[in-house]
Amino acid sequence: MKIRILALAAALCVPGLTLAADSDSVRVEAPYARAVPPTARNSGAFMVLHNASDHPVRVVDARSDVSRVTELHTHVHDKGVMRMRRVDFIEVPAHGKVELKPGGYHVMLIGLNHPLKPGDPVHLELTLGDGSKMAVNLKARQTGMGMMHSMKQHMQQQPMSPMQH
Ligand SMILES: [Cu+2]
């Protein structure tokens, strides 16, 4: 009897086992959103997600305070053309990380409420596979020309928000 109680106590005290929420296992590194010209309707947010747990953790949804719609996206090569695709989740491997970056996974900000200037704050809320949520506060940042190229693709391939000239 005593042993059983001790075992239960041990299970309750060890973090990272079954009792931990996904949001306790995930750490966000270097998040930022892409600053865009005033004509842009859309932008993207990027970061590195680390998973300290011994099971994969999925990001299944995202919301933001700067856009009407926020989606999880990736880029895929389709017959030599790079296209954006919406994904149902972004998985962070056990004891591993996944990098959200231009040309790869990203949080797509669709229908910006206002242009994102460098330094503008963005508040994101990520929903994880077990339903737990985590807040990510980041800032818009100017990115290089290579990034602008992929930004153009973004806007061209986002049928919900035609680009304004
Ligand atoms: Cu996208």
C-alpha cells in the first residue's frame, strides 16, 4: 500500500509526463512578423518552435489581432513552382524543433486590419493538439529582398485578398 502511494506521488510530481499540457512543453524562439508595404493585404509570422516533451506536439490553429483570418500554411514545390498550401497542423517532433520561415511553414495573416510597419506589435494565439493555447507576442520586422520575392508569391496566390496596385 505504501509503495503504491509513493508511485502515485512520483507520477504526479514528474513534469513532462501525461499530466503536462502541450503548451507547457512548447517554447517559442525568435518570433517575428513580416513588415509589409501599405498596399499589402497579407503577411506572415515566423518562429522556431521547440518541444521538450517525449511526444510530438501539433499546432492546430492560430489567431491574431492584426488580421481577419489567420491560417497555418506551408510552401510546396509543384512542378517547379512554389505554391502555398493551407495545412491542418504543424507538428513539432518529440525533443525536437520545427522552424517556421519564409518559403516553408508559416502563420499566414490574411486581411490585415492595418499595414504592418516595422516595430508594430502582433499578438498571436496558437492552439495545440490537446486544446491548450499559448500566447506569442512578436513584432513586425523588415525582411530582405529574397523575402519580398516570396511575399509576392504569397499575395498572388491568396485568392481571398487580391493585391491592390
Ligand atoms: Cu501563406
